[in-house]
Amino acid sequence: MYPRLWKKFTSLARYMKKPLETQEIRKENEVEQPISPNLDNNISMLKDLFQNCSDVVFREFTLGTRKPVRATLVYIDGLCEADKINQHILKSLMLEADLSTGNLSLDKSLIQTVRKRLLTIGDVKTTKMLQKIVTYILSGDPGLFLDGCATALIPNARGWESRGVSEPESETVVRGPRDGFTENLRTNATLLRRRIKTTRLKFEAMEIGLLTKTVVNIAYIQGIANEKVVEEVRNRLQRIDVDSILESGYIEELIEDSPFSIFPQINATERPDRVVSGLLEGQVAILVDNTPFGLLAPVTFPQFLQAAEDYYLRYPLVLFMRLLRFVSLNISLLLPSVYIAVTTYHQEMLPTPLLISIAAAREGVPFPALVEALAMEFTFEILKEAGVRLPRQVGQAVSIVGALVIGDAAVTAGLVSPAMVIVVSLTAISSFTIPNYTGSTTIRLLRFPIMLLAGTLGFYGIMVALMALLIHLCSLRSFGVPYLSPLAPLSLRDLKDTFIRVPWWAMFTRPRLIGTREPARQDYISRPGPGRGKTRTKPTPYSEGGHRNAGPREDFQ
Amino acid sequence: MQGQEKISSSQCLLLFITLVTATAVLFVPAITAQEARQDGWLSALVFSTLFALLVAVICTSLGLRFPGRTVIQYSPEILGRFLGKLAGLGYIFFFIHINSIIVREFGDFLTTVFLPDTPIDIFVATLLLLGASAVRNGLEVIARMNQFVFPLLLFSYMLIIVLVARDMDLHNLLPVLEGGIGPVLKGSFSLSAFRGEVCLILMLLPSLNNSKEATLTTVKAVIWIGILLTVDTVATLAVFGPDITSVQVFPFLNLARYISLGNFVERIESLVILIWVAGVVVKVSLIYYVAALAAAQWFNLREYRPVVLPIGMLIGVLSIIGFSNSRELVEFIAKIWPPYGFSFELILPTVLLLAAMLRKKGGTRDAQKTRPASD
């Protein structure tokens, strides 16, 4: 039986690895057809392609030059700014053409003349390929065909309805900027550019997805980001061959290091300031069109415990908040399991009065602690999930059901002990202090296997689970950077931004493993205080022999 | 196989400290006090340290003669094919066997003090599964894991020492050297064998990213271990006195049990055990890794990962059928373990080193000629 099963398995594996047959759509994408000089040919071909696409507009007109030329503007209604089409393309070409061309002979350089003298639009591209212009039209640029020209013009007139920049809902702060990414890639890139005014900030564009042709930008600061990481990101993105990218989550799953791990290996954030601070530390950002979530890589586990606000509030408060978050992480991961282990196996650990009150509360409860805890934790997850999915108007219902029916009534009915309700609520609340949504969900999910182990092996089971988790975390890497760094491998210097955040005037270096290219952040002169107004010059430890600003560094060339 | 994974000197140092102290701290005060009475701390501080230093120096100077290779790979060159392979086999057996002893010890410990109704097989199986997954992930992961675990170990260790400090009576350590040097020496036998576990450097040396620091690292580790164990022994003796200390099995645990702070912080030994579990996982993983690596090299395999599970099976089975009860284990550790450990930790490396020097095999420490990998 065993060999047969094995055979079946291997054949299945082989089947899964077999390349799929090339489909029609894929073939169609690979066609390269040049534009013909005959306008009618082009238009009829386009009309063929855009058959039954009622949103496509074919505007036929004649150039207002001395010698009239027939032309057609093809665009998708709603993806172009009507104002630009009317004022800067049609009006320029039809009414003002004669004024600016005058007596010029147009026969030879019609395209160049139209481009240079007529179209009053910032960005005008040209192409000779039909497939290419179709893609441009579908992306929102109008295509301009002129009779007698084998080249088409693509004036940029993109513009469509989109959500404005608003406060990010998944990562709120009390102090800090309130703008969040939107669904528009250009807006998002602008939000970054507005914060970093250097030519070193690069946005490399590429198109991913056979059908969606989603534009993806790799953003990084040249000279700070490690080129190897940038190259790796680029390669991994280029390797993607899927038909659609609808959200940055697709990209995240397609480029992470360990696809079977439960831990997020790329940070997704809605906050431009967070992305910018990541870029400045040497991370690489990936912006995806139609997604208000930018991706940051490489990422380490401690970064999931850092909120954007940590860098805006005063540093002593941040120490406290980080400590709080670290404790909450442990509570949300371990509290139910510890409760189970203590009440089931290690009663001796509790002081007697506490033990008595817990025992008294548990007296009427018909379930063992493990079942009680699992049921309650699961109930909470249901409530949470319902809270996310419910329409806003019925949201009230969830809180009433949650608080009254499941909390109060369950205790009164003697189904669960009050201590358990406290444990579950504390766990739930704690898990939401983790600033990263994916991170907090991961931790909440991990609770369940740990609870099972605690219910079977007590504290030893918890420890086994934690060690297994530790082994896994130690073996994870995000784009080559160990996931638990700077804790393991230990880097004392980088602990400055892990459990504590040192004041900004002491933030001398970037993280060692991420920002290797340019470790120095600032000079030693920023520390404030009376009488410290004058600039002291002191060599940084990272430039050998001389001041950092003395001249361009060799590796910047 | 090796050469890809590198650990730093500091990682190696921490690994060695965890390797020895993870288990030794628990029972060292008792085994030294049995012979040396109130001078047990001298056994820990002086004699076992000297022995471990000897092991460290001999093993590293042997290893440094053959850069980039492990004892399994160079012993055939020193002793000839048959004897060399035999020595290699001996080491594989030694690593597997001491690991099974540690696993058994750990299991016995947990069934005794923690979960008395749980069969020992469960502990053995879970520990080895964790070990196997760590070993399959490689030495780097074990080293990183230890960097995370070690501060916890150190913290809990210091916490206990600090919290029992008010119960210490240093008069319990007097008189010094009551019975002369003999008992102190005897008391350090078993401990020396445990501390000789730093001989793992024979296998780990090629994995150090700076092998020149190997001797220094190992010596540093030995000294740190000596300090930790001495403080441990002093604290235990000072609290319990030599009589009570020598009859206990895990005196350090009882020390933790002794702590009572404001009638609320009580019985924190469970937490101590938990943190010690983490240390034991690291220890077992490290020896397990070394055993798997040794076996793979002995068979000239390209990869050690295929032998991980078979080795784990051997360790598990050996730990369960090796001793019929925990008393037998205690006897073994007291009587057989010292000469057994000495022979692999000190005698065999010394023989190898002498043979290598006489037969002029391997480069000197200064020259470090890199020899072709195949022989």
C-alpha cells in the first residue's frame, strides 16, 4: 500500500509542476503589431479590439493646420481628465494649430511638429506598437492617431475619481501626521517625495499581472538601502508571473522568504511617515497601485512592536509604552495558557488566598479549564471577526451581545468562571496593543496551540511551544536579515531602538544589518542644552580620518 | 557541509556557557559536597577549572593544526585509516551517549519534581523533537536561540542568588580544607567530566568565523563557567550547610524553593525549571548537532540533515533503555561518568595531539597551511 501511495503522491507532484498550456490571453499579450500609416486601418483594428467596450471613445477630427490632416483620439471615458482632452488636446489641435505652425511644411515631420508645437501637455510619449498603445489607453492615457503616420502620440491626460488622502484607519496615532496612503500610486509616491527631498530617493516602476498590469514601484534611498536587497526585491518581483495583483498582499505572499511561516516577513503599513522612516533606515518599500498599503522589507520581529508614534513622543514615555507593549505581547500570547496550566497542574504556585478565590469561582463550572478557555477565546475571535464584517449600523449589536450575553450572562448561568472572563478580556485587549495588524493576528492565532499544550503538559507544554516558536523565529529571515535581530544575533548597538528608543540626538546609527551601506545617521553634535548652540566638530566613528561632511564619500560615486 | 554556517566567537562563548551550566548548576553543589563537604566550592573553582582548561587548550591546539576540519575528518590522517575511523566512531558514540544521558537526566528531573504522572517518554520525545528541528535548521539557529535564552538563564540564576542572599551564612563554609586536598580533588572528578564537555570545540572549530580566537574563547568559557558554578556552590552551601546539601539531588532547585518574598513571591522554582528547560533544549540541540555532523562526516555524506532523525532515534532509545531507574543514572554519573568522560575529553585528544606532533601531521599553529580538503 505504501509504495502505491508514494507513486500517487509523486505523480501528483509531477502533475503540479507541469507547466500549464499557454492560453489564448497570454498569446495575445505577446503579439507585437506595428501601427500602420493608414488611419482607417488603425481605427478599424482598434475598434475590433475594443468591441463591446462601451466606455471607449473614438473622437474623429481634423487638424486645423493649413493642410488638413485627419486624426482620431481614442480614450476611455472617465479615465481621462475631460478638461485636458478638451482644452489641451482638441482645442490646441483643432483651433490653435494654424497659429503655431504657420507656413511650416508638415509632410515629413508631422508627428514631431504636433508634439513640439501643438500639444500643450506636459508629458507626451510616442509609440509604434499597437499593443503598447492599447495598454496606454487602458491605463487612462488618450491615444492620438494621425493619418499618414506610423507613430501614435500619447499625451498624458490621466485623471480619475479617487479617494482623497485621509487618516489611516488601521494605524492611528495621537501625535503625528494624519495622512495615509490612498489607492492611487502617484499620490502615494508624492506623499513619500514630499518628505524626502533628495535625488537619491528612487522609484523604480514595473508592471505585474498579465491582466491587471498593475504598476508596482520599488522605492529606496540609493546609498542607504543595501543594493543587494534592492536587487533581490527587483528579482523577486520580476519572477512573479500571475494574472492579477489586486492588493499588496498578493505581492507580499509572492516574494516572502518562507512562504509556509505564520509570521509576516514584510511589513505592510498605511502610513507614509512610517515608510519614510523605514527608507531612511535602509529598508526598501514596495508601493502597489490600487492599494493603500505600502510594503517594507527587510523587516525584523521587534519592528512589529514599534508604532509610528514612538518616534514622535518624548523618549522616556516611549520606554514605558514599549515596555507596556512587550508585556501585552506576552499576555496575549501566554495568559490563557498560564491560567490553564496553573489551575490544572501547578496550583502550588499561587498564594493560598488567591488559589481559594479562583477555586471558589470555578466550583460550579462544568468544564475543565482548557475547554472553558478554548470556548471563551474562540467566542472572542468570533466577536472580533463579526465586528469587522458587520455593517457599521449593526455594530452596536455586537457590543451588546458581547458584553451582556457572553460576558455577564455566561458567568451568571455558571457556564464560565469570572476569572476566565477576566483572562479572556485581558488577552483580547492586550493583543490590540501590538501596532501591526498582521502581527497581532498572528500572536492571537498562536495562542490556541499553546493553550492545547498547556492543557496537556502544563508549564512544560508552554515551554515546549515557546522553544519551538523560538527555533522557528531564529531560523526565519526577511530578505537575508535574521528575523530576531538585534536580539539574536545580538547587536548591542541596535538595542537602542528595540526595548527603548534613545532620544533623537543620540540616534547616531542606522540598524546594523539593514542600513549597512551608510551606518552613520548624524553627528555627535545634536544634543541640546544651554550653551550648546555652537557647532562642535568631532569625527564620526564611521569615517576614517576626517569629518563625514568633509567631502563626498568614495562609495557614493 | 561545513564552511557555510559560521558562528561568531561570542556566540560560541555563550553556547559553551549554556552547554555546561544548563544542567550542572542544578546538581553540582550536591556532587561536590558529597566528597569535599564545605570545600565543595574549591572543587568547582580550582580543580575542575584546571581540568577544563587543560581540555580546552589541548582540544583547540589539536583542532588548529587542521584548520577547516573536524576531529572526525583528521583523525584517520593522524592514526591511520582504521584506528582513526575507530576513534571517530568512538566520538560519535560518545556524543550520542552523553546526549542520551542528558535527556534522561532531564526527563527524570521533570518526572520527579514537576509532572510526576507523566511518563518519561513524553519528555524525551518532545525534547528530541525540539532538538531535531533546531539541528535541521543548523548551528547558526542554535547559536541565535542561545543568544535569546542565555540572558534569561543568567537573569533567573542571579535572581535566585540575590533573593536567597539574606539566608546565607558564610560560616557554613568553614573550616577551609578540613580534610586536606584529597576530598576536594575527589569531589571535583564528576564535575570535571561535565565541564570537559567544552571538548565539543573539536567539532565546532571549523564553524567559528574567527578560528584564531578559538583557544581564547574556550578558555574564557571555562572561566565563566567556573565562576557561575562557584557562586552557585557557595550560595547553596551557605544556605543549607554541607550536610543537607550533600544529600539533596537538585540543591539549586531547593534554593529557589526557599525564596519567600512578602508572602507573595513563593515557590518560584516552577519558573526556574521553565527557564532551565530552555537551557537544556539548547544544550541537547548543540550536542545533537555535533553528533549528527560527526556521523555525517564519518560516512562522508555531503549533508548532515539525513542523519538527524536516525541519530535522534538512537538518543531517545538509549536514554530510555540505558538506565532502568533514576538511581542507576545517579550511580553512573558518580562512578562511571568521570573516567568515561575523561577518556574522550582529555585522553583521546591528547593521544591524537601527541601522535600528530610525532608524525608531523597538520600545520603548526602559526603556519596554518591550508591543506587540500580531500585526502
